[in-house]
Amino acid sequence: MEKRRIYMDYSATTPVKKEVVDEMLPYLTNYFGNASSFHSFGREAKNALDKARTQVANLIGAKPNEIYFTSGGTESDNWAIKGVAFANKAKGNHIITSKIEHHAVLHVCEYLEKFHGFEVTYLDVDSEGKVDLKQLEESIKDTTILISIMYANNEIGTIQPIKEIGEIAKKHNIVFHTDAVQAAGSINIDVKELDVNLMSMSSHKIYGPKGVGALYIKNGTKLHALSHGGAQERKRRGGTENLPSIVGYGKAAEMAKETMDEHIETLTKLRNKLINGILEKIPYTKVNGSLEDRLPGNANLRFEFIEGESIILMLDMLGIAVSTGSACASGSLDPSHVLMAIGLLHEEAHGSIRFSIGDLTTEEDIDYIIEKLPPVIERLRSMSPLYDQMMKQK
């Protein structure tokens, strides 16, 4: 009998939907023109580029001329932060971010500190992973030029008070960037209701191809280009556009927008069923992050007395794919910086698992996990000296 395979790592990446592949294929074969060319082949490519730009803009309520295509979320984060930092160096050198950002933000900030003389304040978060608005406002100086706070966390799914952060930034005339790689296409976003200047997005988190993303740049926002050497993307990002992937991203964004309410409702229901089923059946288990302000498909739980890596390996043998946190850092043996920032002990962080649910997840999948997980945890705990010690103390 073929082993059952259940993918529960949609926060890491998603499969490309058939409709997206179908949209892309002609641009890998018949419509191969360069969008910068004046002839009919170039015009076909340019029309496809414009259409995709409109589709991505509609996803977040932006104007098409505020969408700039990139190679993905990491490039968008790099461009937003370095671009603002270098464009505003005469005004100031202070940046505010949080301790739970993706490494595509944290490592850029560290780079600017180390090599370009910038000063960075890393805000604390509470036990749910939310920034303190009071601490944010108190951290602002005369030299503050940028606030960069993620929309929703990739590990624990906590959604930040973006509207309120934007209001603070606007009040102090500071550029506000948000990494919305996990949020754009997963929850409703309308930039017209937010005081956001820059927003990073990615295609492969919303059933589009890898290697393409976008940066929303609100009209009037001052920032330097990241790459030079061409007039593409209104002279702000040189290099021939990756048209097949951009077309795919446009289609994925359009589908995400059309099915948003149903997507949120279905995933929230499945997530709650999974969390409640696990908490009911497995003692010494807790949820990491906020239960109210959370991405619909995210369930991050900690299982006391055992290692997350062991859980992953044993679940993988049962055909269930989960992760310990960010896929970009899962090769690391250090505990998650996100889980440490919300106040967990090393061993608690190491015993945490992220289940991320997606559009192809079924109720049967959730039932299967709730059935198979308890024996795995029980077996691992039976080998754990920490668990043994705790049981003897009871």
C-alpha cells in the first residue's frame, strides 16, 4: 500500500496551481518577447507584464504603477531597507525593527550597522509575538528614517497592529516598510487603509512560481535602486523581466483575491480543529503565538520534554511534512530567534513544531495527524530523561 503523503508546510512554500501553470506556459513558448522591445513580440510581453502588475496591485488595493517586480521576498526586503537607508542618509541613520523579523530584514539591518554606520533599534515583543506600540513610539529619535515591522510572522503566525504602526510612522514623518510575504494573499490587505510606504510580497507563498515577488512602493516614497543596468521597472530595477513567472504570479494573486474569504474561513476551521485535537490528546503541549490575531493556516505548538527535530523525522516517516520554523533557517541548530523573543526557554523553543495548512489540506488530513501524532510524542517522551524526571517528581 502506498504511504500517505500529507504536506503541512505551506508557510515554507506552496505548490503551483494548475491554472497558474496554464497561464505561464504560453510565455515559455509562443510569447517569448522582451517587454522592452518595440515590435509585436515585445508588445505582447509588455501587455502581459502590465496585466500581471494590475493583478498583483488589486491583491493589496494598490495602483499598478506602485508595484515593482522582484525575484522574491528577500530581494524586496533588501531593496526596501537599503533603498530607504541610502536615500535618506543625509536626514538620519536610525532604523527601528523588531526582534522577530525574517532574516531577510534582520541581516540587512545588521549589514547596515556593521558597514554603513547605521543605528538599529530591535523592539521586544510580548508573549504572543506582538510589538509594543508605546515602546515603538518611545524609540523614535530625530534621526529615525525607517520603521520596518513584518505584517505577520512566518513561524508563529502572529499578525501585527500594522494600521496603528503606520499611524505612528506617519505622525513622525517616518517611512514605514512591512514584510507581508506571509500575509499578502493569505489575509485581506488594503494599502489605502494603511499608512504603509513599502510592502514586500512573494509569489511562491500563494500558489505561484518561485523566484518572483514584488515590492509595493507608495507613490512619492524616496528610495535608491538596488540593481542598476537597465530601464526596466520604471528605471528602478534593471534586468530583463522574468515574464513567465511574473505572469504566473499575476494569476496566483488574482485567484487569491477571488477566493480570499473562503480561503480564510476554511483554513481557520481546519487550523482550530488541528490545535484543539492536539491539545485534547497530548498533555504538556501549548500554542505559540496569538490565538486571535493569527494567520488562518498557522499552528505552532510546543511539546515539552522533547526535541522538534525528532518529531519532524518521525512524522516524515509517516508521510507528514512539518517544520520547526522558518524554512530559510531550518538547517540551523540554534533555537528559533522568534521563539526566544516571545520568552520561551531553549528547550521549549527546541520542542516547537509549525504545522501550516493550505488550500489542498483536507479534514481527513487533519484527522490523520491527530491520530498519528500522540503515539509519536508518547514514544519520544518515553526516551526523554527530562520527561522521566518530571514524572518521578509528581
